[in-house]
Amino acid sequence: MKSNSSVSRRELLLALSLLPVAGVARAAAPMEVQVWKEPTCGCCGDWIKHMQANGFKVFVNVGGTNATRARLGIPQNMASCHTAVVGGYAIEGHVPAREVKRLLREKPIAVGLSAPGMPIGSPGMDTPAYNGKKNPYNVMLVAKDGSATVYQKYEGNKL
């Protein structure tokens, strides 16, 4: 008769198969980002390249930006030229990958992040056409009630 406390061979093999192999590092899969952008927007493409360069896997949806923004709960005063979703959060506009990664680490209760407008010097708005100019801007944490607080300040070029 088998004891209730004994572990079957099958259970043991299953448990062992779930353990990571010793000495083998597992690379994390890139975080997927869904982006909605309009077909004529070039700076959106530059932001997408910034996200890809920072380890994100980006999927692009052309059109539907305003509807997506509304569906996700981004208020109009937080709007920019493209809208994204990553890890269940909305990302509005030219938010740096650094802040997206921070958001995913910290996991606040929020709709997501926004860099309202199109701040010069932000990722995607930092091409040679701007001659190195960087305007100050804030990345905002958008709450579920539509309010927003500063998540990170970017000072721009200091004089």
C-alpha cells in the first residue's frame, strides 16, 4: 500500500522539469508593444525604433489612434501623436523606454504614461532636424480617474 506522503515518480519528474537548468541563463522574451499611429506620422516611426533599440518587440497598427486612446482612458489633454499598449498599460506619445521599463517594474495602479504633445528632444522628436534642441517636458502618470501626476521630469538643454 502506498503512503499518502510519498511522491510518485511522475510528480517528481514534473517538478524537476519545472526547475531551471543549472548554469544556463534564460533570456527574457522581449516585452511586446502594440502601437497605433497614423500613416503620415514620421516621428512615430522614430519612437518605434527607440523602443526596439531598448529591447521591446513592437507591432504597428495604422490608423485608429483616437479611438484607441479613448478606449484606453487617456484624457484628451494628455494626447500625443501615437498610442501604445504594453504590459496592460497605455503609453501615449514620446515616452522614453526608460520610463516604460520603470512603469513595468513598479506596476502602479494607473492607466499608463503620457508625454503630452510632441516635446522636442523626447525619443522620436530628437532627430538631426532639431539640431540637438531639447525642450523640458514631463512624463505623466495617468490615473484611472483621468487625473495625472508627474512621473518623471526631463529638463531639456540647460543654458
